[in-house]
Amino acid sequence: MKTNDKELDEERSLLNDLEKRNIRAFMRLYRDYNEDLLIFVYSRLPDRKAAIKMVEEFFEDLWLSARFTEIDPPIYRYLLKQITTVCEQRFNYRQG
């Protein structure tokens, strides 16, 4: 997780670009966080194809909804919270 000032500034810049609907910024977001989110989902849903599909749909929904103004750095914390909610809604997953 990114925590130092420089990294947080980079994340703020990325979020600013995302708010402007910059596709390259979204591709960076996907590249930076896709694998971690996939590992998280797959650890709770041992069906690899379903986990991949869930993460892909998560990113698609994120882009289509354009909720980037809701995100405060660190980005990973927001994404993890949202993907956990998706897991809970779709598979009745509960942390515990």
C-alpha cells in the first residue's frame, strides 16, 4: 500500500486524470491494482474464472460509473473496500 507523501501525490494526480476520463490513467489503475484485487477475490472464491470475471466487471463498473471523486488516497484501501462489498453481495462472503 502506498503511504508516503510522494506516492500519495502520485495517486492524487492519477485520480485527477481519472476524473477527466483519461483512459491511459484508467489503464494504469488497472495495471497497478488488478493483480492484488484478483488475489484477494481468488483467496475467498476458489473458482479462478469466476474471480477473474468478478474483478474485470468491478473495473468495468468503476469506469462506467466514473465515481473517481469518491476516492481518497490511498487508492488501494478504497478498491479493497469496494471489492469486499462486491464479494459480500455476490457470494454472501463475510470476513471473519
